[in-house]
Amino acid sequence: LVYVVWHKHTDLRLHDHEPLFRAHLQRPRLPVVHFHVFDTCWFGRTRIGGFPKTGALRSAFWIECVEDLRSSLQARGQDLFVRFGCSAADALQELAAEVDIARAFTYSEVCSEELEQEARFEQMLANVTLGKAELVKCWGYTLHHREDLEASRDPPSNWMKPHLSFGAFKQRVANLRVRPVAYEWRGGGGPEPNKGGADGSVPLSAPPQPSSAGAWWGRVPTVEDLGFSADEAEEARGAADDPRALFRWRGGESKALARLEEFIWGQRGLKQYVGTTDWNAAGKCTAPRNQTSKLSPYLAFGCLSPRLLYWEAVRFEKEDRSKGARGLINSLLWRDFYRFIVHYEWGIRMFHLYGPTSCGSVPWGHKEPTKWCCKHYNNMFGGSDPRLWTWGYDRERLRRWTEGATGYPFVDAAMLELRHTGYMHHLNRETVGWFFLRDLQLDWRLAAEWFESRLVDYDCVLNWGNWVYFILAQLPAREDDRPGGGPRYTLPRFSPFLMTTQVILWGREHDPSAGYTKRWLPQLRGLPPHLAREPWRLSAAPPALVLRFLGSRDGGGGGGGCGGAGSEAWACSVCTLLNAPGRRRCEACRTLAPQSPADGDGTCAVADRDRLALDASLLLGVYSQPPVVPPPPGAEDEDTRDFAGLCAECCEQGEGWASEAGIFFCEACWNLWSAPAADAEEAGRLAGPSMARRAPEVAQDAALGWSLVPELALPAAVARGIEDIVGLPEARAFAPKHAAQSPKQRGVRWAVRGGGRGPLEDEAMGA
């Protein structure tokens, strides 16, 4: 007989893992099989868009997480049973052919496909054991425990509604405790969360001993084994090393704990942290690295316990009070909000076209809106009813959005970042989402499925929850002017022009230097920030100026402009000062630069003349054409102001560019001012904002990361014999009810009910 711990792809860790500890503390003591399957249900196609459910980038990260989990188990004398190319139920049947299963342990699920997979596994478990074994499901993934909510004075049945807001949810759970790490198997008592147990951690039970050990445990697949081509696999493996990527994610529990220690204690990142949903902080796209924790992929794959993260943030706040600690906890509460509301209210309605808060998403609901239904769309965010919206399935528009070719650089840069790195800032996710619904007017589930396929930090409740809560509930609306309408009711508002103003306004606010945009769209690097974000304004510029400027920047021909010294340094005929290439006047005496013979007629040099012959469309690509949706009107009068004027540097009238502050420079002077960052730093004259670059990766110490985990929350190596563990009080916490126990021991429960704090919480909170 053996116990089975079913590690899903959302709990790939050892620390603070309740199913794992329940299996290894279960009486009678039996061998334990740690079980993981790359289930084929996650490598099919999405239902509407037909995208791969799990893309190559997330598959590569998933593989790294499993390899790390196996290494951690093997270091403790255990191993991981791995299968791919089959379902979890089929892999369980294969396992049952070799060993008899007494009981299986896993975390419970809330989303429909996960519940279906769980039901198939449970049915197979009943089949292979003739109904003798049960699947023990534990609640996890959240800060607050479901049993604590249900046992409180105000249980969720009193207030959990489909249209519950996040703010109302926070008020309801504000007085509920967050259980310390490893609380369930401490029996309601123990040391302070961050100091570990005085009597050590729980030893792992030994694994079974199959006849062919190596082949029986199975191997971890490669990306190619999961159905991807060699090119896709190579691209996925190299994504973390992309110099444009914001962070180098490596999968696994050891990497997650090392990143946690580095962020909170090594870099003291909570001093800078502003969170993903704090809109008061500007410049998010080019913000410092520690404005977000970069822990979301580890939380999504369960490599990091959210409770451990919470208690580390609390401990940091005690030592060094900062707004960042509360911001991080607020981000974790969003995870609680979505998981609980999906569990209690939304269910499968979260995947309906009309969303979980519309009565049109239930079989008996109104398919046509009536006066008194779904009014919460107006109450929460003022959005119009989705049943009145236009939902299209234009494949060409979908292609341009997924490939980052909409003509709006702020949208395209975000989509390219997602395609190449599997990550996108929350602010960008909202921006591209609103653009997808409001302007492209396509079925929002296509976009949600694309995110599911590409995001490395994909989490079902977070991804789909954000789409229905933030995006679907904010459709453009106007006041209902029908009889009986009024300001309380709204109708959809349509426009032939761009309706998602965040595409432009948030681009200006959060990417003021256009560094983020230019990082992903190198064809726009030669443009001033406002033109890089809004390249359709170039239609009012002289074509020769655009070609000349982009050609010189692209070809690296220095800052040489027309009528100047070109790409070579020149000596002033008056003061003999050697001036930098591209300067039209001497830096010392302001004497005009001599003209080359080829420039006598006022034209550029021969080499530059060849540049002028290039078609603008070859340089700008998709940005030489109008965007997929026309930009908002009213900016035409501003377009002409940017391309001619009196240069603030050389005081000459001519063609050039205006800076973000409205200061005009001629072409030659602008070239000097906006030189590439590397050249400017070498010359020592960087005067404008440079393209944001990723901070160098800091070496992460895995040992320091593991040291954050309390001893009782991390299993120890396999014990030599049963006599090594029978005396552990933790082992008796999960003992059967008929086991011989003292009255005091019988009062110890692994699941603590009630809304009040126990002695352990008081100690943990410093009471």
C-alpha cells in the first residue's frame, strides 16, 4: 500500500504544502508516491480561438519547475513519478498496476476544466481501488482559508454575490486572520512563523521500491516532447535571456525562494514596490525593477506559498514600515477575491460571453436586457450591458492584435513583449484588453484565450477574472435616452475613432520617454517620444525629413544632417576647434560648418541621397499606414507644429523636431541631443531620457531562500525507520479518530474553525 500526493501544475513545491504533509503524517505510516503528469488536457486547443492552451514559453517554465521539484525530493531521499502524453487519470491507472493505493492527497480546484480533470482522476481512483481509496482535497492557493470564512460570524453566504466588488470583499475579510505557515499540521500551536520548530521538521516517508526504479519513475519531458517544433522549443528556452525582457525567470521552488529573499531582504524591494494596480505611480513601463515583485509566475505554478510571502511582508513591515508591504498584501488579496468569488458565485459563468454578473449568462436569464436586470454594470464601473454590444470574430483584426501590428505602438509593444517573453505588466494588460473590446469589437474570450496560451504567469481565476471584472464591465456607455431610461441606465456608445484613450494617455503617462515602446519597436527609435508613441503624426512631416532622419538613425550614419558636416568630424575655419560629426555650427564660436562639394546645391551628400530613395514604408513598416482604428480627431492642427521652426540650439530656421516639452531643434542639433544611449554616454553629453534597459540580474542564493521557510513547513529527509517518527506530535495531528489519544490530543484538529485568533496567531502578530 502507498499514499499518493498529486502535485498539479499549480502546486509544484515542498514547503507549506498541506496535501504533502497530510500524506507523510498519515497513520498508518506507508510509502508515499509524489505524482505529477503533464496532462494532455492542457496541451490541446482553446475552445473559441483554437490557440495552444499552453504555449511553448509556459511549457518551458513548467518543465523547469518539475525538474526543480524532483531534485528537491531526490535530495531528501524521495522521488517524483512523472508522466507526459497522457491524462492524469491514465497515469494513475498505470501507477495502480504496480502498487496498491490507500489514499491520494491533492489541492481542491474551483475552475471548470480543473474540476473536470479532478473528477476524472477521482473516478479512476475509485475504479482501480474498487472504491476503497478516497481523494483527500485540501483548500489552498489563498491567504485566507475557506473554513475560516465559513465559520466566521458573517459567512460568505450572507454577502458573497456575483457583483461583489473587491473593496467590499476586503472589508469583509479585514478582521479574519491569515493562518501562519504550516498551521494545519501544527495542531493550533507552535512557534512564531519565521523561526521554525524547536523539534525539527517532519521526515518524509520512504518511496516504494519498484523493480526497475529508473524507468518506473519516468523522465521529465522536453519542450519538443510536449508537441512543439524545434524552433518553438529553441525560442522558448532562449526567452529568459532576451535582452529586452524585464526579468530572467527560471522555474522552480528553489528559484522562487531565492527571488523572494533577494527581493524583500537583499534589495529591500518593498521600499520601492507600488504594485500592479496602484494607478497613482507614473512611468510604470520604464519603472525601476523593484516596483513589482516579479513573483507572479512562481505563485501561478505554486512554487511559492502565498502565506509565506504574506508573512515575510509582515515581518519586513515590522522592521521597516513601508507602503510597499501593504501594496504587496493587497495584490495577494486580489488572488483571494477571484478564487472565492469563482468558488461561491461565478463558477462556469465566468467563461460566458456576457460575463458572470449578467443574468444573460444563466439558462433562465434574459437574453435581451430588461429595465431592472444587470444594473450593477452601471453601478460598479458605469459600463454598458454586454448583451447590447457588438461581438465580432474578424480574424484579420485578431491577427494584427496578437502579432503587435495594430498601428498603435503602445499596444503593439505590449503584445510583442507578451509574444517573446510571456509577460506583460498589468497596466498593459488592461490597455490592450480595452482596445480589443472597445475598438476592435471582438469576442473578449478570444483575447483571454490568447493570454492563457502565452502568459508564463497564467492563473485561470486571475486571467479570466481580470477580463470580466476590469475589461468586460467597462464597455463604453452613454445615457439611456429611451422612454423610462435616465442617468441610472446606459446604452453602448460606439465611435468610428479610437475609444480606448488609455492607448495614448497612459502611453504618455507611463512611458514618457517612449523607452518601453522603442525597446520593442526598434524602427521607431529615431523618433522623438511623442512621435514614437503616435507615428501617424508623421503624415504631416516632409517625407524627405522623415526618410533622412530614420535612415541616418537606422544606418548608423552618425548625426549627419543636410547642409552640414555629415558623418565626419570637421575643423572650424575660424577657431580651428574640432567639432563632432553632425554639428552645423562650431561649438566654440558658432561659425557655420563648411559644405562639402556635393552639398553646394543645398542637397544632402551622395550617400544620404541614396537614403532618401528608400521608401518610408520600408523604414516604418506598419506605421507608415493608418492604424487599424482611426486615431481620435482634433490633433490635425498640432501635427504641423513639430516639423519646422527656430532651432533652440543653433538659432536657425529649418526643419526638425519638437521635444516633449515643445522645444524645437533642427535636424542636426536634434541628432546630437537624441543620440543613442551608448554613444551619448561615451561622449558624456546625454541630455535626454534614454531607452529603459533591464537592470542586470543579481545573483540569487538558493540557500538564503530556503532559510526563509520555517522548519515545520519544510519536510526533512526520509527517516531511517518508523521509530524515528512515531513520537512526533505532528504525526498524531492527522491520526485516525480511533487511534489511542489522550483527551488533550483528541482536541487538536488540523482544520481550525472559528473566526477568533488562537495563541499561535497572537504570538505571530506580536501580541
